[in-house]
Amino acid sequence: MKSDLPMPKNPPDMLSAEEFRVSLARWMLANARTAPPPRSERGQDFVDSYRTPELDWNLTQSYIGADGRAYVHFRAELRLLSCRTRDGKAPRVLTLWQIRARDAAAGSQEDVIGFYIG
């Protein structure tokens, strides 16, 4: 079930692409049945080799910031069905945000400036 809720007010510091990847890997270690035990040597290998999955980013909002740049917020969910969770009970859902920005001038390139989790 998707929600069109805007990004939370006053979110924590924005994550870089690498911090985002590591955070997702750690979430998978804690929640996914297929991941190795979190505190094992294999757990660290899992984090080191984890690749960010392809996510279905959905536009949630866009605006012109005080600096004159256009900002665009996208939202996605990383889901684990109950059969894929470590405890095999309730499904797990992690809400993810990607923030992009570009100069307001027509034809300017949009860049990913960071990520939020939560």
C-alpha cells in the first residue's frame, strides 16, 4: 500500500549515495532471512558487497528553493514479505526518499543531491 505523504518535516541529515547503500545493507542484515547474521564476518562482507536495488521512485513534490534551484522529492519503499523476514512474521517496509535538484533554467541537468530513510 503506497502513501502519498510528503517527506517528514525536519528529517535527519541527508545521506550520500554510499551512506544510503550502507544503511540499506544494514537494514537488510537486521531484517532479511537471506542475509547472514549481522555481527558475523560474513555480515560485514555482505555490507561491503551490497548493491542498492533498483527502486521504483515516485514523484511526491517539487518546488523552487530559496536559492532559486528546483528541488524534486521522490519516494520509494523497500519491502520484505513475511516469508523473507528474519523472524518470518510480519512483513517489513522501509520508506526511502531521493532528493534531486537542478538550476531553474530550462534544460539544466537534474542531479541527485542526497537520500533520506524513514
